[in-house]
Amino acid sequence: MTDKPRIGFAMTGSFCTFKQAFEAAEALVSAGYDLTPIMSFNAYNLSTRFGTAEENRAKIESITGKEIIHTIESAEPIGPKRLFDLIVVCPCTSNTIAKLANGVNDTPVTMAVKSHLRNQRPVVIAVSTNDALSNAAKNIGLLESMKHYYFVPYRQDDYILKPFSMVADFSKVQRTIELALSEIQIQPMIENKIDR
């Protein structure tokens, strides 16, 4: 394939991992991927200690060179227009994981994924949640068992202070995408490296 795939780069409200998500987006653009940003309502509108909403919006638009899809109405045509070869949700909160696992489509990101999946094209999930090993575990398991979903390798980020928390290895987003486009789940999906 001479042209790099068209990627919907969807961000949800795990603001503590936005820096790593921006770095992953920059790496994809540097590798020649065509990225279009998508943001959940919270990712688009909330300011936190990790940056203001305005700064975050400006950053992803600067990286991709495109305006953000940030409404349900603007996300709905993604499938009918076959806009993307793949959507990556990076970062993906437990809230979004629960909605995707249970067919709830009430944010721009969940609508984007729903619309995209009508074409049976891959969705890559970069988990970032404090309850991956508790309440969110069942929903992660549901998505892992569903066709067309692929996971960036993830691991516990602080097994002492946050024993239920897991986060994706954002350095592996590009490789996960490459394999997902061939319908292959990168391995190992769950890493045992623990940073302390």
C-alpha cells in the first residue's frame, strides 16, 4: 500500500495521558498517516491541571492539520462516507469502554466508532482507566471478545497506589494500528512491565 491509511484519532477524557496521546499522534503523522481528530464532549470542553480545553484542542489540530470532529451530528457521517480505514481511541476511558461494549452512542467518539463499524473496519483501543481491574474489567473483556476491536498493549501503571489502574503503552499505538489493519491483535496484549 503506497498511501498511508486514513485514521480517525479519537480522544476521551483521560487527561493525565493526553501528553502521551499527543506524542502518539505526532509519531503517526511523522510516519505519513492521515489523521483526523475526534473528541468526546469532555475531552473537547474540560480544562484540567493537565491543560486547558483550548490548549488541548489547539494541540491536536496543530498536529493533524484538521478541525476536530466534536459533535454527534458531525461524527454520524463517518460510516456512510467511509471516511476512515481505522479509528483509534487514544486515550480510551472506562466510561467510553462501557458505552462501546454496551452499544451506547451518546458522545462524538461513541457515535464515530458506531458509524465506522458499519463498514466492518478496525477500531483500536488505548486503555487508560483507574478501574480496569475492577468495574471496567467486564467491559474491557466484552470489547476484547468482539470482532473488529484491537487493543494497544496495556499494563498496571502503579500497582501500589492504584492497584486497579491500567494504561496503554502509547509507544505501541502505531504498531498496533499496522497489525489491526491486517486483522491481527498485537501480542502480548497485557504487559508485565511495571514502572515505579
